Amino acid sequence: MTQTTGRLFDEMARLVNDAAGVAQGVRREAETVMKAQTERFLRDMDLVKREEFEVVKDMVSAARLENERLAARLAELEARIAAQTPAAQPPAAAAPAADAS
């Protein structure tokens, strides 16, 4: 009976070992499927990559600085033009109509 019990335990150990291997394979397959579906989902959402986002962010920052520089220059030029242009004279008071009747 000892031999039969030993064989039974050996068979059970092999069965558990095989089941563990199958479980590992199923886990890997599930991970692969989930990863593929996630990648497809993200690709379909048309998201940008981080590198592309950073490039555009830098471009926007540079454009904002350039816009501020140009706005300051425009204000300076407008001030120069205003200083060179003689001040507009207020319209003369309308002379009273001479209705000497």
C-alpha cells in the first residue's frame, strides 16, 4: 500500500504542477490580450505621445513669449507716433449764427 500511496502522491504532485503551468500560460495569454486591446483602444482615441505633446508645449511657450515681445514693441511704436503727432485741437466753439432780424 505504501507503493500505491507514493504513486498516488506522485501523480497528484504532477497534476498540481501541470495545473500551475497551465495557469501561468493562461495568465500570460490574458495579459497579452489585455495589452493588445488597451493599445488598440488608445490608438483609436487618437491620443498624442508624450514627446509630441512636449514639442507642441515648447512651441506654444515660444509663441507666447514672441507675442508678448511684439505687443511691447507695438505699444512703444504707438507711443512714439503719438509723441510725434501734434495734439489734435478741440473743435472751435461754433460761432453763434448772426440772425439779426
